[in-house]
Amino acid sequence: MIDRKTVMRVAELAALSLEDAEIDALAKDLDAIVKHVDELSMVDTHGVEPMRSIATAGALRADVPAPSLSRDDALAGAEAFVVPAFVES
């Protein structure tokens, strides 16, 4: 069972700030997901061939350089970029 302590630990690892109500809701949702996956693992798939994904057919292309925006064009109209600090001193 996914409990509050587990949700709080995962939130800490992911650097998430959660309210009490969010912790309870996430614990309930994650527990339901885990139970559903457990149910799926009980399905007998013996003799069932793996499916092939058609989503990736043709998705790969040659990795060749192509023209891109100049720095000035990319920044045109932008007043400022705010980037959160990620290095602690």
C-alpha cells in the first residue's frame, strides 16, 4: 500500500512541495495504480505473441544539420528569460 510517508519521500526526491490534501490524494491515486498493475500481472499471457508498435514506424530520420534561427531571431520579442537557480552555493 502506498502511504503518506512513501508519497512524501518521493515528493522530496522529486523536489516537489505538496499540501496535505495533495499527499492524501496522491497516496490514494498511486495505490490504485499499483493495484491495477498487480491485477494486470495476473493475466495469463502464455502463448500470446508480443505486439509490435507501429507508432515508431518512420519516426526516425537521418540526423543531419539543418538551418536554424539566429540568436537574434530566436530572442526577438523576448524581454527576459527567467531561469530558476539550480546550483546551491
